[in-house]
Amino acid sequence: MIIGGGVIGLAIARELRLKGVRKIAVLERGAVGREASHAAAGMLAPNAETEKLDEFYRLCDESNRLYPDFAAALFAETGVDVGFDRQGTLYLALTENDSEEIGRRFAWQRGAGLRVERLSAAETRRVEPFLSPDVRESLFFPEDRQVETRRLVAALERFAALNNIEIRERTSVARIVFENGRAAGAETEDGEKFFAGTVVLAAGAWSSQIAAGALALPAVKPVRGQIVAFQTAKRLFQRVIYSPRGYLVPRADGRVLAGATSEDAGFDKSVTTAAAARLRANALEIAPSLVNLEIVEQWAGLRPLAADRRPVLGSFPQVENFLLATAHFRNGILLAPVTARIIAEKIAENRDSDYLRAFGPERFRANDSRSLNISA
Ligand code: FAD
Ligand code: GLY
């Protein structure tokens, strides 16, 4: 049983089915895929976003490498094209400070063997002619990609429908049920009980609100992200484009997403005019050619954040058959394939990935993570 029908829960359900697990249920409080996974920009950018080569980078990079097969398999399985796009990512310098930042990043990333290229202003505008004339230079990450998030969720939902995975929507889990040191199921807010051999908690930003007996679940906090979208008649940009102040994600249908805020607003998913103005200003700094376009859509989602900003993947030694797959913060779309593989290998084959040790919930035991002051 999986609690939470976002990209993480649905990807785990699919992988379990592919590994031959017969009875799989997803309990979802609302409708599947309508929370953070619906709001995400869909960037698969381990290289543009990394600050160091650590275990987290390796996890992100591995998931990025799984994506071509993941996207192709989903298409074969469901007929849904998830818009997997390999055009790469540009990271722009628009000010002197930005140039210093880019120089620093280029030096360490090249030194570490990552694939990154440094483009002059002219080279940058040659590949993306609609960028600002103020662009001083850029970094190009050829191995960073993007995916159309909403289609990804639709594909996973379709896979579930075609493969007899039970999806129970409008089913809000209040607590995990444990019996004799093992997870035995879950009980809803309405007191309805569901029984299962294994329970996976994948409830995104709400994960630590679910009671888990005597276990202290790592605190997971919501971090609101707002995005605005412009519509262009034809695709103006080929690549995902970052500046240090925001990003543009061009979709094949001419939409251009401009993101994103990072706000401590509790579980409030409202959108604000102040955020729209800031996102628009950041977008125009990157591409003044967008100036006459109206914002056609604005939305918000809640990123799930743990105290150390890393995902929580794994189990507690004191209970059996209970796993967490949560706190993917800014990278849950990128990390869906690798998370699904790690969790499904553990459940179906009892295989322990090294990542379960690195990202397991036990790492918070030394301090009471519930009382940590998490900042976005
Ligand atoms: P969710 O999608 O939030 O799913 C959790 C599900 O659990 C929800 O459907 C919820 O209803 C359900 N649930 C909650 N409580 C209960 C309960 N008690 N009982 C039953 N069900 C419950 N990531 C990237 O990789 N690339 C990006 O470009 C990117 N851009 C982003 C931009 C924005 C603006 C935001 C907000 C996020 C972005 N992310 C991005 C992050 C990504 O969206 C998340 O990390 C990812 O969606 C988390 O997936 P999830 O399934 O854990 O959470
Ligand atoms: N990864 C992009 C975001 O979270 O806004």
C-alpha cells in the first residue's frame, strides 16, 4: 500500500507492478497528481543545480540517466508522450556578480569532470536569439533535460488504470497501523481501515502529519512555489534557461513557464499578485521580448522539505514493512525513477541500495528533527 498519489507514489506503484507485485493500492487524500507534482516545472537539472559532487548529486544524476528509458517505457505502456526533451539547459550571467558566479561554477564543475560548456555572449544568443542583449555569457549543460510534468503524472495514472493498481481517491490517511512490530495498514480520518503487507509513506509535504505509532517521523515542511506561464504563438526558446534569479521553461506548445518562488506559507497554496510581478520581472530580465505577453496561468504547489534539504528514503530498524519516500523538495520529478527503483527493489527483492543508508530516516535520530527550524 502506498500513501500519497503524487509522482513519487505513482512511480513506486508502477515499479512494484513491473517487478511482479500483484496487489498494489494507492490511497490518495484528494485526486492523484494534483499537488506538488502538478505544479512542478519539470526540469531534470542535476548539473545546473548542483553545488558539489556528493551522494545527493549521484542520486540525481542516476535518476537523470534513467529518464530516457523511463519516458520511452511509459509511452510504450500507456501511449502518453511525457514530453521528454533533451535540449539541455543554459545558465545565464546578466550582471558582473553573475559572471563571477558562473566562473566559479565552471571551474569546479569542469575540474570535477561534469559536462559543462562556457559560452560567450554571442554564442549564447546564437543558440537562443530571443534572450536579453544584456547576457554577458552562459554555462550550457547538455545533459540536463525537461519533462512535461502534467503528462508524466497522466501517464503514471494511466499505467495504474491499465495494470490493475487500485487507486483510492478522497481517502485521507490519519495514521499507520502497526501490529507486532510490523506495519499492517492504514486508518483514514473517517476510521476506515485498509490492510496491507507493506506500507510506503509518500505523502509529500504532508508526510509528517500522519501518525506513525511510537515512531518519530522526520519533520517535512511545505515550501510554496509559485509559477506563471506565458503563451507564445510558436516556441521561442529551445532550452531551459536559468538566471541566478529565476528560470524559464519553454514547452513544445509555445507556453513559457517562469518560476519560481520559494516561500514559507504553511499549507496555503494561494497565488499572489506580488509573486506574479516578481516572476514576470525575472522573466523579462532573461528575455525582454516577452514584454507584451499576458500571464495566461499562475499556480502554486508545496515542495516537501526535510531539515537537511535531502529526500527521506528508507525504513526504521524497529518496525518492519514500513518505508518512507518523501521530502524530494525541488527535485521530485527528477528523482521519481530512481526513488521508484530503490523502494521497489527493497520491497520486491529485499535489496538494500546504498542510498537507503545515505537517505534513511534514521539519520535524524541524533537530534529531534521535529523541533528543527527548517528554512527554505
Ligand atoms: P506530491 O505531488 O505533493 O504528492 C503527495 C500526495 O500525497 C498528494 O497528492 C497529497 O494529496 C497526498 N496526501 C497528502 N496527505 C495525505 C494523506 N493523509 N492521505 C493520503 N494522501 C495524502 N521537481 C523537479 O524535479 N523539477 C522541477 O523543475 C521542479 N519544479 C518545481 C516547481 C514548483 C513551483 C514546485 C512547487 C515544485 C517543483 N519541483 C520540481 C518539486 C516536485 O514538484 C516535488 O518534489 C514532487 O512533486 C514531490 O512529489 P510527491 O509525490 O512526493 O508529492
Ligand atoms: N526545481 C525547481 C523548483 O523547485 O522551483
